[in-house]
Amino acid sequence: MKRRRPRIPAVTVYARGKRFSYIVYLEPDPLTGKRDRVYRGGFVDAEAAWAAAMKAKETLDQGRHVAPSHRTVRAFFEEWLDAISGTVKPTTLANYTDYLNAYVYPVLGGRKLQNITVPTLNKFYRHLREAGRKKPDNNSRMYEYWLTGRVTGRAPGPSEIATACGTSIYAAQKALSRYQRGRVPATKSTGLAPKTVKNIHRLLHLALKDAVAWHYITYNPAEHASLPREDRRSGNVRPTPWTAEQLTTWLNLALNDRYAALWMLVATTGIRRSELAGLRPSDIDLEKRLASVGDDTRVVVDGKATESDGKTPASKRTISLDEVTVTMLRAYLAMLHREREELKDAYHDDDDRLFCYPDGHAPHPDTITTMFNRLVDRARAPRIRLHDVRHTYATLSLDAGIDLKIVSDRLGHANVHVTAQIYGHRSTGHDRQAAETMAAIIRGEHRAE
């Protein structure tokens, strides 16, 4: 007598014509209470159907079941962006959206999410490095147009440049000012920079990890995808920070500017642009010579100045100020008080920013960068970014023997390892004693023989 198979909850095997099929029922949905099921047929006998059913049930019990879906990459990412919108900073969300619109959707957006494999991403990353640039290089286009007109004896003005190159007149005015000061745009390749490709990879890795958790895909292909090797000979070169002499040359001019206190503050503390733009008068304690940094910041999202809450928790800090910087801040605050008294009701108190125009309005963070670049050009100092003044501060501080932990805390780094990783390579030229010590050891051993 054939032994009867014991009943297994949530599993049914039945005959359908000359073939056998199975149904495995899933747990009820916690929200709707509905109970989905997994079906498969076409088995030659009941034993084959039972074996497949038990394997399917094991997969379901372990939470690894993924239902077949026609969901596209674009559809998933649109859902994912909506899901994380309340959990990330506006700047982060804007960056993710820009990367997806510019680079991911045009290539992968229409493909099924479940068809994205490791080889797919490997080819995608190579494409980005070789020919992934999508945004038009308007700066180079405007420069070429201006240069051509200048060579022919009739340099075009901002209005003509804007019309010919399809840009705003404001962008053309800023570009023309740069060209006249000798700031020539660098030639851009057809591919994306390695750092940009790496950022896109991190975005995909993060999102596809959630896709696995949501049971949209069985595994994360970005987990095993390979980024193209970066050629260090042609990679981006980290800008060299100023020496103490170059910093002084720039400051000698910058200290005659309306925002002299701002320039002195960044030179003596290395605080970030977003932190400079977000400072309020109440953040400065002149008596105790302290500044509260990072509580409020102003960043740029989609070209607009937006309030934020700092880069990391460690960025919120209180730092000591030197006497010279405090003296300049005191003079600057006195000037703000006079301007407020003169304009009275016409003064814009709403912004409440330490560094502002005479009418109280706060400058756009990008405007602070523009003002810095103009001062650098006027001082004829080596051209570096405003952020590189932060690097200059850190490098000069460490070279002067200031403790790494103190420098890290003042910069607002999460820990000293971040500081050491960024600035540890800047010991070139400061290892002379180590070289001489090793040579003395070798000479001593040689004489001993």
C-alpha cells in the first residue's frame, strides 16, 4: 500500500490534465491582509511537483522570493527617490536626481530592473568613463566664441555671447569677466571623471540594496561590479595649497575688502564655504573669542541657496579665534550696526547672516566663490579654489606641529583618520630629518665593517 504524503501547510499539489502543478501560499500582507501565491505547472508527476514546491516554499520562508516583474530601472528609481526623500538632505536628493536624469536613465532607464546584471553595470561604467558626458560644456563654447571674435578684432559682448551660445546673459557676463582676467576653461573629455563614476556606482549600490530588501531583485549586481581602473598619470591632480607666503600675499589685498573679516576667518580656521555663508552674528562670541560653526549652513541646490544642517554631526563645533581675527570681526560687526541704523526699515533683517550686503541680504554661496576668485586674480596669487584655503590652513597647521586631533576638531572632521587620510601625504619636504637619520645609521654600519 502506497504511503500517503503528510499534509504540508500552505502547499498544494494537484493534477491538471496529464501534468501536475503546485501552489505555495505566501503569508498574508500585513497591511491589506491579502494572501498572494506562487504557482507553477507542467511537472511530469506528483513527486517532481512536490520537490519543486518544497524548494519554492523554502525560498519563501527565507524571504528570498522575488516575483517576476516588468518594472523598469526608471520606475524603480522614481519610487526609491520618493521613499528616501524624507530621510536624506535636499542636497543629497538633488545630486541623486541629477545623476539619474543625466547618466542612468538615458542608458538604463528603459531596461527591466530584474535584467540588470554585473556585466551590464561593468559595461555601463566603462561607457561613462569613455563617453558618458551629457551636460554641454557651455563655458568652453562661450570661450571659443569670445576668442574667435577677439582674434578677428571685434570681441563680442555678453548679450551676443548669450544669444550665440544659448546661455543666460548673467552666465555670459560672469564668463566674460573670467576670460578678461585670464581664467581660461580647461578642456573636458567626452567621458566622466573617475570620481563622478564612483559616485554613480555608490548611488546604484545603495538603491539596489534596497531593491533586494523590497524583494524586487534577488541580488545586488552593484555589489560585484567593477569600476574602470583609474590612470593615475592622467587623473585629476589635487590642487596644491598655498604656502604661508602666498597666503599672506592674498590676505594683504583681501584685508582691504568689505568682507575682510570673512577672508581672515577662513584663513585662520579653515571653515567650509557653507559654514561661512550660514554664520549668524549670534554665532560669534567676541568676549570669549569663540565661534559656533556648523549649526546652520547654506548650500546650493539646483542653483539656489538653501539652508542645511551641516555636513556631519562632527561639523557642529565651537572653535577658538585669535586676537587679530576677533579685532576684524568686531570692526565688521560695528559696520553692520551702522548700516542697519542708516537703512532702518529698509534693512533686511530676515536673513540674519553675519556676512551680508549693506542692505542685509545674504550673498549666494557661489557669489562668495566669485569674490574670492577675483581677489586671487588681483593679488596675482596661484589660482586655487576657495575650498583649498581650508587645505592651506590644515597643511600649515600640521607643518607647524599642531596636534592632529586639534586640527581635526577645528576642521570639523568626523575623526582624525579622515584628517590623516587627506593631509598625510603632504609631508614631502618635511621628512629631511628622517632621511638624514637613516643615512647616518647606514654610514655608521659601513664604518663598522
